[in-house]
Amino acid sequence: MAEVRSGVRVGIDVGRARVGVARSDRDALLATPIETLARDTALDGVAAVVAELQPLEIVVGLPLSLSGGDTPSTGDARAFARELATRLGLPVRLVDERLSTVSAQRELHRSGRSTKSSRAVIDQVAAVIILQNALDLERASGRAPGVLVDPDEGS
């Protein structure tokens, strides 16, 4: 097992209507849910979480197609990640999130919750899955996961 950087990470699942937020512990072992934010206030909500937790970095899920290409949501996630990097001055990493929402729905169904009753938490669960996958990847490879966002790209 490789060495993992110490410090809290914040995980983000960007959706059109809602944004799920998760966090890791300082040892980067376990991701846990924090909250689901309305998309129109999500930047302020994430800024408040960051002010409280003082994370090492933010991990944003990048929705790719099964073949690895862009989807209609890919550009939206990139723009949101760039806005976070610019506004918060923290490293923001984009990580492949293929099937995270499907996995989140499966986990909630397994626990006996319907999709309709899970809408409020599904984005948090997806954020947990995204962040946990990033932590596990770093632990396995010894390298920071995903791609670092350049806040100046696209401006």
C-alpha cells in the first residue's frame, strides 16, 4: 500500500438541480456524507464547508460516458470545478465518476429506500462514492487522483 497525503478532502457530485457534498477524515481513509445543496446556492454552500473543514483539496466528479467521452454534463462539471478553484484558491481535482449515481441508487435500494424517497440523499451518496474512489486510488497508486483543475483555463 502506498503513502497517502494527510488531510481532509471534500468530495462534490455536480448535478443540474442539486450538488452532493462529502468529506474524508484527516487520514484520508473514509468518505462520509455532509449535505445536498440546491444548485443555485451550491458555490456558497461549498465555500462554507471549506471554511469550516480547511481541506487539503476538493475532488469533483467528472461525468464521462461509458466509453470515456464527454457527456452533456461534463462541461458543466468542469465549469463548476473551475469556479471552485478560482473562488476558493484551493486545489480542485476532477476524477472520473462513471456510474457513481447508478452505484448510489443501487446502495440506497439495497438499504430499502426507493429512488423517490432518496432524492434528498442520493447526491450525497454519489459524492461519497466519488471521494472514496479517489481516496482508494491514491492509496493504491501513491499519486493524487484525477486531473488538477487550472482556474485560468477557459477564461
